[in-house]
Amino acid sequence: MPSCPECENNLDIEMDEVEEGDVVACDECGSEYEVVGVEPLELTRVGDGVIDDDDEPFDEEEEEE
């Protein structure tokens, strides 16, 4: 059973029920992980390295055209 990299708690993941793209959360610390591989199981922390378009700074010059 995989463990949470943040708190080392066991992640309750049913291996036969998860698919790539699913998001699982640690019951102990609440960290969320996306399943990026099933065999072998690979998890990526949600939000790491992801740039959300809504978080881009507002550029005033573009709006003044």
C-alpha cells in the first residue's frame, strides 16, 4: 500500500478501482494526489508545477487597446 509523502500515512487506494487521472486524498493530512500511472502506481501531488490560467497576473496594457 502506498504511503503519503507528506505525512507517511498509508493511502487507502483500491488498486483495482483507480484509473489514470483519478485524484486521491490522504485521510491524515488532506494532501491530494493525481494518479498518473497505474502499473506501477505513480502519484503526483495536485498543484505541483501546474500553472492555472486564472492565476496569471493581469496585464493592464492588453486591456487598454
